Amino acid sequence: MLQNKQETVKEFDFTRRDFERVRGLIYQRAGISLADSKQEMVYSRLARRLRATGIVSFVTYLDALEAGRMDAEWESFTNALTTNLTSFFREAHHFPLLAEHALRVRPRAGEPLTVWCSAASTGEEPYSIAMTLCEAFNTLTPPVQIIATDIDTNVLATGADGVYGMDRLDKMDPARAKKFFLRGKGAQEGLARIRPELRQLITFKPLNLLADGWPLKGPFDVIFCRNVMIYFDKDTQRKILSRFVPLMKPDALLFAGHSENFLYVSDALRLRGKTVYELNSRAA
């Protein structure tokens, strides 16, 4: 019993006040609203940052951040608290709709189809978009430009590299995996890399949805913003959606996550399909 009790002692003191400070800082920095239930997760992730910086207490670490004595640490702080659950072709019902939309608008526009994936994480979502569009246009070099952004710079680097463990492809159709991935050999055994043609379709760049300015230009034919809004409160959701609207072409589609409902946040959008939205022409 004594051994079990000792094992529960934390390396660093982490009080409720520390947690509330973290909640306030990540909300100001990234708009993320941390639930009370996330206290252990916050401790676990930020304890790594204390070890990495050599700081021995949360109070000292948070004081340094707030006082501007560790400006370079803000990126690591934000990265540590960002959730990056993703997979290839997650919420698969969206991709046939994407293909249908691409074929409908591309011939009429006469320009590249433009897509913004606003929460790219480690790249599975933008690459799923790219694969879908390659299949829709029946070529590895479709008339497509994809911007993939995320607040977490670490996961963006993974996405840009395009290398994944073979287990990430387990649920993918084997023919699709063979067409779009190169299997590693020798020291790279067990890994697969996205074909270079697909990587060339995508530009990865950091972007904070709460930043005053977004380093991209619209308008877009498609915006993916899936499973991101659930981390924001309603006011933040409303602010972000209001900035999406002018970046959408008149017939653009906005894809949301399975547990997200934008109709209660913005009257500028109307439901087109299951968690798929379009501009509401009547809301002017």
C-alpha cells in the first residue's frame, strides 16, 4: 500500500490555481476552452515542458511565460496542449461529396480548385483530400491547390514530410494505398511515404485561427474545419465562422466535424448535407 501511495506523488506541484492559469493562457493564445476534466492531461503534457526547460515549478514556468521572459516557449506550450486525433479518410462520408463538388465546379471555373484544410494536424486529412481529388480527376496531377494549416508546428512538420507507419494505412483500401504511397525498404521497413505528386499539391503552413491576420488568400472552393470548433466556446466559434464566410466562393462548401453544428452559431450558413454547409444566400 505504501508503494502505491508513493507512486501517485507528482514530480511537480500542480495546484488548481496553476490549472486555471493554464486554462486562461491557452484560451487567450489559441481560443481553446479546457474542461475541468483535463487537469491531469494538462499536468502530464506541461510537465514535459518543465523538464525540457529545466524549470522546477509550474508557478515559475507560468510566471516566465506571462512576463515575456520565454517568448520562444509559447509555441511549445501551445503545441503541448493541442489535441491531434486524426486518421486517413476520417468521417468518410465527406469525401464522395468533395469529389462530386470538385467535378461540378472545376470545369465551370476554369481555374485550379482551391481547398483550405484549417486543422491539418499530422497531414492525414489534407492527404485524404488530395487522394480524393486525384481519383475524381483521374490523375496524380489534378488542377488542385490545397492549403493545410494548423497551430501546432510539430504536427505540420510531420504532415509536410508525409511519412507514416504502415499501421496508419490498415483501414485504407489496399489498391488506394498502393497507388498513393511508397513502401519503405531496409531501414525504412514498416514505413510508407506519400507519393511526391500528392505532396506537391499541398502547402503546409502554421496558422492560429485566433490570430488577427491569416496568412492566406481566398476565396476557396472548399474549406475543411472538422473537429476543431468543439474546443472553442460559442463566441469564438462565431468569430471564426464570420471570417470563413468572405473566404468562401458563392458555391463553396464548408465541412464540419460529426459533433459540430454551425447552424446555432451563424445564420450565414445553411446545411447542405450531413455536417456539410454552404453559404446562405438569404442571410444578407
